[in-house]
Amino acid sequence: MNTQTIWELIGYLASLLVLISLLMTSVVKLRIINLIGSFIFAVYALAIRSYPTAVMNFCLVGVNIWQLIRIRRTSKHFFLLQTGLDSPFLRHFLDFYRQDIAAYFPGFRLESAGADTAFFVCCDTEAAGLLTGREGEKGTLELSLDYSTPAFRDCSVGRYLYEQLAKQGYRKLIFRDCSEKHRAYLKKMGFTRTEEGYVKWLVQT
């Protein structure tokens, strides 16, 4: 494989990354992937001596870095809202995000989940996440759904939610069964695998 072919493949890779970034529902992931794609494209443009293209892509790298810093510095104002399982908005939320929820919680149905409580995490006036579960003894909450909407998948919803649940007296969260996709999130949020399932202690014992 000659040098020209290698550079062409690098150019195709950069184009693919930029295209993939536009398919991201998470703004943070969009910016990160677009940044990487733009940087590779800029290097490719320099290699083929297309200087206007290189300048444009280096500018895009700068824009993406600036936007990521802005997102990180922008404070999100969350609040926790407990709701009944017969709430019309709860039903609407589950129906609206039905396909996305099924990707992370296949087979989830509120009627068969055994839940007796539900919490929305709201950002200003927008519902950013939903948790449903069954209350057990000694502050235990057995979870059946712990879902964040695509725009809020930076773990901020989960961190806020678990802090608030601890303040409400919950000590232990349990996910007895979950998909491979959701296991990665649980591990990131401090859940550990036990005989009971995936467990997170909100109050150290």
C-alpha cells in the first residue's frame, strides 16, 4: 500500500467520523466525535496541501473545544419530582420514548415491572430522566427503569438523582436484571455486581 492510498484512507476516515457525529443525539458526543474527525481532516488536508480545507477544519476543532468548555461550565438546574404510576404525563413520557427505552430496557412494561414509585428528574421544565422501582425494607429501592433522555446522557442526571434519593432516606439501589447496554452505565455510576444483582450503596455501611 503506497503513501497516497494511506492518506486517502485517512481522509475517508475523517469524513466518516464527521458524518457519524451528525447522527449523535447527545450534544457532548457530537462535539467530541466531530472534533476528532475535524482534526484528522485538517491533518489530511495539510498532507495533500489543501490549505484552505486545513484552516477550515482547524477552526472547527477550535469551535468544538470552545463549545465543550461552554457545555461543561453551564450549570444545569435539576429538580426531583415524585409522581404516581397513574400519572398521564408518565404514560406520555413512556410512550414518547418507547423505542429508545426498549433499546436499553428490552421488554420493560410499567404494568408488569412491579414498581410502586416513580421519580422524574427535570431540568428546568424538561423531563431529563425517569426512575421507577419498588421500595423494600431498610431504605432499599429495587429498580426497574433508570432512563435518561438522549440529550442528558452525560451521567449528570444519575449523579443528581442518586444524591436526592439518599437525602430522601434511600440507602441501597438494586438492579436485578438489565441489558448489556445498561450494565456499562451502572458500572460507570458505581454499581457493583453481587448475588442480588447490580447494587449501589447511597449511604456507606
